Amino acid sequence: MIDCLHRLHRLLCPLAVVFFLTAGLAAGVAAQPAPTTAAPAAAMAPRVLACTACHGKEGRATPDGYFPRIAGKPAGYLANQLLNFRDGRRSYPQMTYLIEHLTDDYLREMAEHFAALDLPYPPPPAPQAPAAALEQGRTLVQQGDAARNIPACVACHGAAMTGVAPSIPGLLGLPRDYLNSQLGAWKTGQRRAHAPDCMADIARQLTPEEVSAVSAWLAAQPVAAGGKPARTLPAVMPARCGGVADVPVAAAAVR
């Protein structure tokens, strides 16, 4: 799998660079004025063609690929991830190369562009794990494991798991390979977030079998409500998480 992904990256990276040079990201950096409002969608679309080389047309990636869908994700989450790539908290050279010279405001404009896209999700693929593994994944997602202080995924990502505006991402409509790789990256420290890095703390407690089970169950679920993020969580978050300081947390998590 790793060798396959590396070959895929080598094929896609030159394509992304071509789009980058011709579609306007670099030109946008050179000529960008001090922004006052976000650029209209028609103006931003040609500037983000490099993004669609990997994330699919209009940021709508397919469920059977490695790259995630970015269309319709909360703008705050997308902006945080672009900043994390640029500033080294997430490691993926192709992403860093494309955005390393872009300003905070320009990255936020890009995030707002993709967040505003309202596109349907395809049906999920058939389950890619045995029934026992899928049940293990469902239990962790919906109930967590109190004995190990692992909160349920739905406690932070919303009951429908479509995320919460403005900064918590949805977990559905993502390829299993992508979910696996991101949980693995948190376990090994290759993916980081602003402190306190709650996802890294959780991922480090999961076994490889649990990571696979969670990823398989999430990838097999249909996306409810058009994938739109919820406005609020129904209850406080069980832990403090960097980048979402505006979301209330349980008293026991406040330190």
C-alpha cells in the first residue's frame, strides 16, 4: 500500500505543480492586496485548481481514493489544516510546497471557498471488514471506551458525525485508507495540532486493530443531512482540543 501511494504521489505531484503555475495560486500571492472580504467564488475557482488535482473536481473526492473530500467542510477546520501544513504541524511535502508562501488571509479565503461548496455525497462503498470488526468500530465511535478514557467520536464530531461549525470536521464520506493514515499519523506524531492535541492523545491509545475497525465502520456509513456541519454540539466536549477553544468543555477537562 505504501509503495502504491508513493507511486501515486509521484504521478500527481507534477500535475499539481503545473496547475499551480498556470491557475493562479502563485500569481495570487505575488499580487494579493491586503484582503478585506473573501474573493467571489468565480474569482477563487481558477486559483485553487491545484487543489482539485488531488482532491477531485470542486474538492469532491471519491470514496475509493486516498485523498479526502474538502468541499463543504467547516471553514475554520480547513483553514487550520492549511496553516498546519504550511507551518509544519502536518507533514505532506506536496501540500507544503503549494502553500508555503501563502499568507494566513489567503489560506482562509481558500478555506472559505471550499467550505461554501454544497455538493452531494455519493453512496458509501460496501463494508471492507468482517462484521465483528465493524461492530468494534461502531462501539468506539458511538460509545468510546471509558475504562481507557477514550471518548466517543460522536462526543466531539457530532451525533451525525458531519462535524460542527466552525472548526470540527465531519468523519463520514472519507476513504478508509485516508482515515487509517490520519489516525496512524497522530499515533506516530507525523500529524499534530495546536496544544492540547486531543486527537494525538486518543489515537495513541488505540491499537492497530481498533484503528482499522474505526476506519472501516466510518467509511461504510452514509452521510446524513447532506454532510452539513452542525451549528453546535448538544453537550460540552469531553476534552480540551487545540484549535477549537470556542467550544465549551467538561469541567473535568478544564486545566
